[in-house]
Amino acid sequence: MPVDIDIAKVAHLARIDLSAEELAQYGAQLSVILEYAERVSSLPTEGVEPTSHPLPATNAFRPDVVTPSLTNEEALAMAPEAEDGYFRVPRILGEP
Amino acid sequence: MTDLADLSIAEAGRQLRAGDITSIDLWEATVTRIAYTEPHLHAFLTVDRDGARAAAHAADAAFKAGEDAGPLQGIPIALKDNMCTKGLATTASSRMLEGWVPPYDGTAVAKLRAGGAVLVGKTNLDEFAMGSSTENSAFGTSRNPWDTNRVPGGSSGGSAGSVAAGAAMGAFGSDTGGSIRQPAALCGVVGMKPTYGLVSRYGLIAFASSLDQIGPFARSVEDAALLLEGVAGHDIHDATSYRGEYPTFSDGLDLGVKGLRVGIVKELMVDAIDSEIRSASRAMADKLADAGADVVEVSLPSSEYALSAYYLIAPAECSANLARLDGVRYGNRVPADTTDEMMAKTRAAGFGPEVIRRILLGTYALSAGYYDAFYGQAQRVRTLVRQDFAKAYEHTDVLISPTTPTTAFEIGAKTDDPIAMYYSDVCTIPSNLAGDPSISVPVGLDTQGLPIGFQIMAPALGESTLFRAAAEVERLAEFTARPLLAVSKETV
């Protein structure tokens, strides 16, 4: 059964600005893909622990030693916009 | 006389150390081959002529001074363009990163430089490694050197094609669901995905962090082992990188398979796999048995759900990883009045359709109300896949199967059908979900003259056994064919 998706909401959550036409197209494609992916629900998995990662390693520590890192100039060299040593972005809050 | 561009890495290393050839000779043979093949293949996004020449000179100077940094010193090697290279553009084949020059080397890249490798350039891929054909590249599709109307596979299609054509002696790619092994199979070269964590992911542009792994392409199993040895090892910059000891992979390639317990995977020998590929796999299983291996049939019952689970897990992780591409710190930006609008417009303009599809898919699978039914269930299926492998390895040392369901397909054949494209990785995905090493070795050509890949899988950190079995498969296959493009440069 095709999966019903609120595609406009998903696109907003993902911060991707899509036209109505694109939303309809992606919505239809996702519905088909999810119908296929939903096959996973036909396997009985009661009591099965989820695997989030193939390695059991936890708490991977490194020595607490200061090492050189990028300079401010290097970090900002590829910024779309920078000013006074900071990344610059457009207005974040609404109109005052 | 053999064109130097066609030497194996092992043989070139011997000749370099005997003083018969120089690294500059190898580089010149390589760049000559690139000039001839590249207009047909489009395997590269960047060829670093100046950097490679300087590295070749440096390698020759080192040899002269008696300094030897290992088997890759002086060897021309190509890198997938999702591996960060300091001072050299790295795009992941995305408009989002067009023109981006990383301020640092990824760990694998740094190790190759320290090992004296000659880094030829950056190879084409499906955007952010999402795809099976390189058709999702924002900078044009690469072509298969065996038939330029066909895809080289993907996502590491440029790396596979460059090695097949002799435009590099070896290459690196990344494998999240088959992105090394599938193009290796389609291009008739060896491609290997190491155990998860064996190679640092630091500086590899992330797609799905619990699955991504860097690995080699080569024209022989021995070369693949040498390439892997050049990049493996723990790295404090990647908390998931493996900390323990591991053996030298290139030892034991001559041991053969006598007494080796080999399981042929029943679920990967079904009708959906092309019959010629199944026959070739069956024939190789018989040869392994004749060579002394103990070949049995094994079942991985959950593997038929692996593809479905993968297409929830990988998009979920990708939607989180690609959130960093928001037009703020690096990459391209579409101006807008507010930051929120700027991000949404930047991402719509910067990402191609397959990347958008997967980000939306992952965002949905992780969103409130659907998380457990989709992502949570996929993670539990991942556990079942791992349990299947563990059970199979109780009575086998390695598993075998075809690498791909078809040989190289025509450009455009699957672009309108995402699920058909996704099915290209049906045989390779289980090893990614398990975190296990796996390799594709070419074993023959189909009736259309296209290469057939044979997959060998081993338990985590079983690289030595994997390479040992692969070397025997290579000997038994006697696959010596080369694409016309690589052998006909004087005649075409």
C-alpha cells in the first residue's frame, strides 16, 4: 500500500525550498520507495535489539593534549560570507 | 614492451627499487593514458598535473637517497572526489561544493602522501556517493571503459574506470552499500570494502556514518592489499576507527584455499540475478572446490530484507549528515532575506534530485510518529542480518556470491526508476549492514563482452582470509582481458 506523506512538512523539516510541482513529484516517488522499504515491518523482531553501529566500542577517548588546529583565517577562507573573524549570515529573527 | 601505465603496483615497485624505471616515468605513462582515455571516459573531475609531477620527483629523490616509505612510494593513485585534499578542490560531485578547496587532508589522504604516493587527481562519483552509476554527478556521467555507452557503476565509478583504463595504477573510493564493489565488478577490476573502522573516515565527506568505509580499487588482489595497508590504522580523529592490532594483508596470498570452508549464499543466487552471472559464480564455486576448498550452501534468510533496511538507515543518516551543508560555513549560498530562507534556497539549488530524495526519505523516517516503524525497525533488521552472518560463519570461513545482479547497464536505463537502480546493490549491502569486509574480483566476461564480478565476504577483521581466498579466485579465473580503450591507444 502506498505510504501517505505530508511532503511539504518533510521538505520544511529538511530545509529544502521546493515548488508545488517538485513537492508532488518527490511525494509520489517517496511513497513508492517507502512502500518497498516498509517490507522490513513484515519481519518479526520482538525482543531484537536494534543495531545502530557495527562496532561495539564505547567511550573512545584520546589523550587530553592540545594540538594545532585550523587558524581563524583558514576556517573562514571558504565561508560564503565572513566579517571581523566571524561567519556572517542574513537576519535570523523576524522584523523588529 | 608493456606500457608502464599497465604495470601492477607490485611490479612497478620492484622496477622502481631496481632502478629500471623512475616515478616520473610512471607518471608520464599515466598522464599520457589520461590524455587519451579521458575524453571517452570522464573518470576525473580534477587531474592534478603539477602536484602529481612534484610528488613523482619527490619519490624519485627519496629512492635516490635510499629512503623508502613503503610499497606506494612513487605510484600514481587516484582518489574519489569525496576525500578531502588540502589545497585541491573537493566537490563530492555536488553543485553545493563546487569550487570548495578543503583546508585539510583526510587521514587516508595524509597517509598516502606520507607513503610517497603520487596523487593523480580526483575522480567522479554520484553526488555525495548516492547512486550506482555516476549518473547522479552534477558534473556529467562517467563512462565504462569496456563500452562507453554504458555506466561504470557507482558511486565510485570514476575510480573504477580510471584503474580499468590504466589512467591510475590504483584508486580509492568509499563503500556505503556497494559503492566500491559494484563499480569494480562493472569495470572488471578488484574492489574491496574493509571492515568498518579499519580505515579512518576523517576527511571523507560523510554519507551514512555507520556504513561508510574507504577502500581500494586495483588491477590485482595483491595490489588491493598493498593499497589497503597504505591507509589502514587507528586515528584519533575518528572515534569509530579500530584500535586493535591486525595482520599484514598481503602475507599469505599464496596459501591457496585447501581446507578453507566456503559458503555460497543461497539468497544471492536467485532468479533476479542475471543467469550468466549466476553461472559464472557457480563455476567459480566448483573451481574453488576442485582447488581444495570445502564448499557448502549457506542461507542468510534476512538478507532479502537488507535492501529495504538499508534504504531507511542510509537516508536517515544522510539526512543528519548533510544538514551541515546549509550555506553558512563553507560551500555555496543562495542569498535571501533571512537565514532560514537562505538555507532552504541554498539546499534546493545545491543538491541534485537523488540527494534531495534521500534527505526527504531520511527526514521522514526519523520524524516523530514514524521513527520506530521505519528507522527503529530497520535497525532491528540490521541486527537480524548480523545474526545470520554470525551463524553462517560458525561453520564457514568466507562466503561467496555474485557482486551485482547485472553487468554494466546502458546510460539512462535506470535513471527513471529509483528502486531498479537501488537493486544494483542487493548483493553488496548485507556486508555494509554487518560491518564486515568484502571484495569483488573479476572472473570473466558475459556474452556481450562485459566484466562479471565475484564477491567474497569474511567476518569482521577477516581481511587476511579474505585476500587469501580472493588471490585464489584470481588465479582460478585467469581473467586477463582488458578494455579496448586501454590497449588500443596506438590504433584508434
